[in-house]
Amino acid sequence: MSSIADNIGSVTRRIQKATLNAGREPGSVRLLAVSKTRPASDLKTAIEAGQTAFGENYLQEALDKMAALEGAEGIEWHFIGPIQSNKTRQIAEAFDWVHSVDRLKIASRLNEQRPTGMRPLDICLQVNINNEDSKSGCAVEDLEQLAAAIEGLPNLRLRGLMAIPDPDQPEADLRLSFRKLAKALASLRQALPAAGPLDTLSMGMSGDLEPAIAEGATWVRVGSALFGARAPKHSES
């Protein structure tokens, strides 16, 4: 069985090849290791192989790993799961990025609860790019209003957009979904030139990172291709 270090090397080469094939600048796409349900020992192995950015879906599990890995230098912690109002304080206190902000209430709480002295929290707005009933996220038509409201929150820095299109759709449809997200970000830049850097598209996973990169992804969120198939995880209350 391939080691985590080997898998990181393999995925990194896929990213580099896809970036080159898209005619994009080398290094313009970063790997976010989706480490939900993985033990801290797996993250330690990944860190030793040079991986620095980790995406977590479950708050308490993530906090336990942070404690276990305390002292590891240069680690970025990204919250990528659904956000409940009663979890925002700990997310604001512990994470560097949040990819899954989909409403102003959550953004406002993160802003209010970000500790004094910490740099602004980098956030992405999660978009329900195809208006699927089963998916979380802001509708595309509501993005400008939400982004404009977040622009006034001093402890947040709006970096861009995130989406999770259905990975089982045909590749042409998948690419169209990624392209819609890229166009939505371009429209936001034009409408709100002062609303943060707006330099981030968080899209693409283990099976579809190449089409995501072709359409402009700057973060690809990869779990199973790095760590293997995941065991089921119970929901946090």
C-alpha cells in the first residue's frame, strides 16, 4: 500500500501537471489535505512529508488534533464543514481559514468572536452552484449582497468562493459548474473592488482536481487520494 508521503508526491505531481496544462503559473494551486476522521499520527506523517495545510469538518476532532500537534510549525488549519452557530467561537479562535461561510449570521459571529490580536480570519463563501436541495451554500444571485455586508467586518478577510459540485455528473457538466464559480468570483471582483483580495477558488477534490484547476481552482481539497478511503464519522452534536 502506498504511503502517505508517496501519495502526497503523486497528488502534487497531478496538480503541477494540471497547472501546466492549463497554462497557469507554477505554484498557483495549493493542496489542502482533507484530514477529517484521520488520526493525528497521519497528519504528523503528512507534515513530515512537507504538507502544511489541513482541512477539517468536525470541530472537536480538529481541536483534539491541534492539541496533539501543538508545536508543529507552519501549519494552516482550514474549517471546511457546515457551521453551527454554537461552534463559531471555537472556530474563530482556532482556525486560519473557513471555507464554508454561507450566511451573514455566521460571518458576523466569526467576526465578533475572532480574538483581539489575531490576524483577520480568511474566509470563503460557500456557493450552492447548481441550487441542489441537498447542498449547503449561498445562491449565486445572493453573493453580491452577502459579500458587501461582510466587507464591513474588520476581523474577516474575504478571500473568495468555495463549492462542492456533484462529483458524479459528467465531466462536461462538472467543468461547467467550476466555470460558473469562477465567473461568479470575477463578477464579485468587478462589483466590489474593495471587498478583500478575492483571489481564491476552493474547488476540486481527489477525483476531479484536474478539471477544477483547468477552470481556475487555487485550492484543491484532497482526502482519499492522500489518506485512503475514510471510515464513517458520526455527526457532532
